[in-house]
Amino acid sequence: MTHHLDDIIALFDGLFMPGYQTRLVRGEDEPLYLPADASSPWHRVIFAHGFYASALHEISHWCIAGARRRQWEDYGYWYQPDGRDAEQQREFESVEVAPQALELLFSRACGLPFNVSVDNLGGQADVDRDAFRARVEARAARYATEGLPLRARALHEALMTFYQQAGSRQAAIAAGLNCLAAAAEAV
């Protein structure tokens, strides 16, 4: 199975530009979320280094962020870069469980391997990668049982259609848009 960045960008933009005025953008060094402003009429989910996994991870954060948080740069969240102490690492992991669980489900839908990110290579804290992975997998199982957040469900449907069912981009976008429309009708 081939994974092209143009595909994930087209799927995301096709699903979320119309109703959320949000685009997925290839970035350079650091990922970032930027709300619409004077320089851009749309919100931007910027992923790092052109990595497919980075795109899935940043999309996962966007799928969880509520409407208010999507008005703030990087959703208004604290981020302590690499080099965290034990307390900072615990806080980082506690806020990363849900997005990494979505990323795990998105990766599976794409047929890609998933690796948890503890994101603290130069930190002073001991990191138990296996324990964190178990927490991420448990949260993914809970999502699978209880259901994904709406935007995550729509993207997951599009990814499944495109990668698992060999649907076209347009068919995958239509499947995701149908999820969004069905939720709007149910309200």
C-alpha cells in the first residue's frame, strides 16, 4: 500500500475545508496549528517534515480540539519541548493519550505501523514506553467501543474507504462527508 502526502492532504481538505475552513499543510521543523488570521482565510493544521505519521498525529489533535480551542494557536495548550522532568513528562503523557489513540486508529485504517511518541529524548525523566503504549491502546479500544468524536469518525471513514476498500479520493471524501451530514441531521 502506498502512502502519498497528497492523498492525506486531499482527504483532509475535502472533508474539512467546506464546513470547518481548515486545511492540512506540509510544514518544516515543528508542527503547529494556526487559526485563520489576516495572512490566511482558513485554519491550518501544519505537520512536520512532510511525514505521513506527523500528519496523522496533528490531525488527531485537531479532531479532539473543541470549537473554542480551534480559535487559538496550537489550541492554547502548554507544550514543554524535549527535555522534560518527570512531572512534566507525566503531564505530557496524560494529554497525549487521546490524540495518540486516534492516531493509532487512523494508522490502522491506512495500513501503517504506529509508534507511540513519548517525545522526550533528552529529558531527565525515565520513560516507560510500554506502559504509555498500553494506555494509548486502551484508549483506542475505548474509542472503538464507544465511538469516535465526529471529525475523527468522518476522517476514519474516509481513510478506511481509501486505503482498505481501494476507493477513489472522491469516494473516500464522500464517505466522510456522509458521516458529518448524518450527525448534523441527527441534531
